[in-house]
Amino acid sequence: MTTVREIFDRMPQTFLPEKATGVTAVVQFDITGEGGGQWHADIVNGALAVVEGLHPKPQLTISASAPDYVDISTGKLNGQLAFMTGRLKAKGDLALAMRMQNYFKR
């Protein structure tokens, strides 16, 4: 079974730098429940750094339960459906939230 920590550990390997050229953004992830935690992704002109913990000023904060986040990340749950049903929440730059799916391989 995939864990939230494994997803964040693998995030740099699934990142598509050519899709994020010219992008500067910080995305905070608040994953609740057992196996959850807080991480943020710093994207700067095609480079990605994933850091555990809170960022003081993210442009976007994504929140979900650990099981839902794993299901979204592994393709078992559609992210847009999860958002529309309140299982995935986004606060801040919602246009960035839509673009984020293009920055990573499935």
C-alpha cells in the first residue's frame, strides 16, 4: 500500500520540469488523519523542492484526508470529483491548483 510519505518522497521523480518553466509557486499540503502530515512544494522555474512542514506564505493550500490523498495520487479517485464533493479542498490560487496536475506524471 502506498503511503502519503511515499507520495511526497517520490514527488520530485514524477515532476515534469519542462511544464513548470517560468513558474514560481509554493503549494502547502495539509493531509489529515493517520499517516498524514504537512509538506510544501516549492516550484521555481522548473525546479521542485519538497519540504516537510508548514510554509509561512503559500500561494495555494491543498487539504485532504490521508486515504483520499493516496487515492487521488494513485488514480483511484478523480481529483476534480474529490474537489467537487469536498473531499479535496483548495484555498488560495485556484488557477494554480488546476495547473498543478500538468506538472506531474501519473
